[in-house]
Amino acid sequence: MDNENKVTIHDIAEKAGVSPSTVSRVLRNSAGVAENKRDAVMQAVAELDYRPNIFAQSLASGQSMTIGVLTQNFGSPFYDGILQGILLGLEDSDYWPLFADGRWQPAIEEQSLDLLLDRRVDGIIIIGGQIPEEKLQKVAAKTPLIVVARGLKTMPQHCLYLDNFQAGYQVTKYLLEMGHRDIAHITAPVAYEKTVNDIQKRYEGYQQALRDVGLEPDPRLVVEGNLQQQSGVLAVEMLLSWGRPFSAIFSANDQMVFGARLALFRRGIRVPEDVSLVGFDDESSAAYMVPPLTTAHQPSVQMGQVAAQAILQMINGNSPDLPVFKAELIIRESVSRHR
């Protein structure tokens, strides 16, 4: 609708036969308006199909009743699980989320964050990402901020994440207990510094578990992917080309395991009889891989719910107590005992 055709408070007042100030009080749900006048205003609002100017209301009230949510990858099962949890966490509140996607590109992330701030959101939830801590500190000084799935050394009170070191250690320890000694690891590049990088921490947990049983990590058993399925295919091809024997693969996420499984199948390498596989995330499709995938479960929905509850607490002037989440190893049929 063109600007000149938009319904105004004066239009409603004229149709309802009341003053503009009465319309304003009704729309603000203020007390002191006679019931018959309130009914007349609401009937006029319905007949004229009035839509309030939210931005103008936020300027007047100082609140937009919205929460900005900056994610990194719409469609990623892990990130979408967090988004689902945020929706659940805001369900019983008066706040609505505004979503933006940084696409793991720093320039787009910062642009998206600025866009959300320009919308005068009452709080910000950032999932992952690479925005420098210095910028996040400036945001947090003015706007309630929670960062999910990323640790910040200077802002731990704003961070909600999984103990990825312990999770990586737990996965590797399980494979060691199953008799495996030549354990390959598919990791991913450390995309940003000055943060507690989840992928890096899983790799460090893998290394520590090996060292704790007297095994020195072999760089010929570690290959970098990019967290996508295709990189899992290429990672297995690279491992095989190096000629270093391995009996198990621990992947930093399930997506790369799916690619690794395909590469092993094409080579006639059986899972788990020849090579055992363990993933990370416990995506919904992990249970339907052939064979069903053993993987570390991240409580992504719960993390999103806690993030939403925490941001609401911060908006109300409270300091939330943020837990560190633990992964749960889900044992299925993709691992067998090595003999």
C-alpha cells in the first residue's frame, strides 16, 4: 500500500467517532477508556485493516519486543536445532525473533548484526560466527547479548557452549576401549582466533585421549575437511592415498561422516568390519545411515531454549547463570571391536 493510503490513528478516530488520543490509549491498552469507546475503536481497527507502525512504537516506548538472532547456516541440522530451541524459549514471552544469516562470512556477519541493531532489537543471540570480540564487547555494553556455540575469552558470562574438548576425548576414548589404536580424525580449519573453537577443541580432545594411553598423535591420520559431506569423501581418499593404515575414523561432524561412508563403500571397505566410524552432532539422519551411526549428541534444541531464556533474563536486568553443556555418546552399529 502506498504511504498516502496507509491507515492512520486519525482515520480510526474519525470512523469510531472518538478523539485520536482515545484511539492511542486503546492501542496502548491503557486504562480509563469506556468500554463502548474501546469496542468502537477496535471495530474501526478491524474494518480499516489497521497495522501499527512497529518501528514508531519502538521509538516511543524504547522497546521493539523483538530479539535479533544471527545464525551462520540456515539448513544446518545443528544450527537449525538451536533456532528451534530459541523459538520454543520465546514461545511464552511477548518477544518475537528476527533472523539473519551470516553464512560464515565475516563481512556478511557484521552487516547482518548491524542490520539487526538498526531494527532496535531488545536483545541479540549470535550462533557461532567470527565477529571479533572487540565488536561484540561494544554491542554487549549497550544491548543484551548471548553467544551460542562459541566461547569468548573476555566475555565468558555471555557464552553458551558445549564442552567440546571433553566430547572429543570421550569419542576417542570409546574407540580406544573398542581396541582401536590407528584412529584417523577428520577435522576442519580453525577459522578464527581468540575464541574457543569447537572443532579445534574436539581435535585437542582426540589428541589427549591418544596421549593418555601412550600413543603419539600421527599427523598422517589427521585430514582437514570443511564440515560438508563432499569433504568427507575427499578426506577418506586422502587418508587412503597416504598409505597409513587405520581401523577407525572420528569425524568432527556427521556431515563429513556421510561423505566418508560413501567413499569407503566405493572402495569396497566395509563399515564397521574393516573401518569403524564415529560422527559428531547426532543429526536426525545419523540413525538411518547404513549402518546406523555412532555419534556424539549435541543438545542443540536445549541450548537454544536456554539462550532464549537467558536473553529474556538479561532484558529484565538479571544476570543469567549459563551452564556448559555436555555431549552424550550415542552408540549404534558403525563401530565394532578391533581384533
